[in-house]
Amino acid sequence: MEPGHWPSEHSDALRDYFLKGMSYAEMGRDINARFGTAYTRNAVIGRAKRLGLILPAWMTSPSIVPSLPGEACPPSPRRLALPYLNVPPKSAMKPAARVKLRCVGVQPRLIPLVELAGEDCRYPYGGDRDGEEIAFCGHPRQAGSSYCAPHASLTRRSGAASTPAAGPVVLRLVSAA
């Protein structure tokens, strides 16, 4: 028997077991016991889908656990599916509010990173699409910032102070480990 090919007797048994309401794992165990095959639960699920046999969502299939000869197979656990478990909330279905983009009246110089000098604005442009180069504004940067004055105002949160804190922050080593 070639992989992926089910003889018609096995498919017929799968249909019969499906109509009885058995789980995929139970179907696999019974087909394997009846025909001496070694179908996995996933093989049974794949074949059932190709035959158009789909179990209702409230039925679950435990993994196949071989049972000892003469031992009855444990009944499959059944649980009710939570309704609308995979449905997004109604708030996610509403159209998003239009975003107002902030912009500045600066024509960037579009300098590549390797040519960027220490006093140039580092506001990035490009790189949104695959393979697109990233360039930088390149205008003289504002003191205490990595950006020119127009781009510095874009990068600050609304309500933030417009001037840097008074004086630099001094760090000192308290103890060495």
C-alpha cells in the first residue's frame, strides 16, 4: 500500500464510523484493529476531510493511545465549544478612524548612513518597502538632540517640554562588583 492511498474498504469503514459519531482517534483505532493498519489520527482526519466528512466543532479527538488486547477503549471526552470563541469583538469590526499624519516643512537632504556626519539630523526616510534604501534628513541638528528643530518637534510627545532638562545627567559608579 503506497503512502496516502486508502483502499476503498478503509474509506467505507471511515464513513461508517463517522456516521456513528465516533471521534477521529476512535475511528483510527478501530480501522487499525480491523484492517491491521497503522493510520494515525492525523491521517484519519486528512482522509475524512478529503472525503468531505467533518466532525462538528463540539466533538474533540484525544490522541491515539494503543490499548492492550482485550481491553476496552476509553470513551472519548466530549465538550461543548464556546460559542463565538474565534470571532473578533465588535469593536474590531468597526472601521478605524482616519489617522492625521504630522509633517514638517523641511525638504530632506536624503543622506545615506555611511555619509552622515556627526552634526546631521538622523530622522529616517524610506525603508518602508522591501529593498528600499533608508536615508536621513541631514539638516543641521538641534543642540542636545539627534534631530533638526522641525523633526525634534515631531519626535516629542505632545505636552513634552520644548527645551532639554537643565544640564547634563552625571552618572557615577557607587560600587564595583
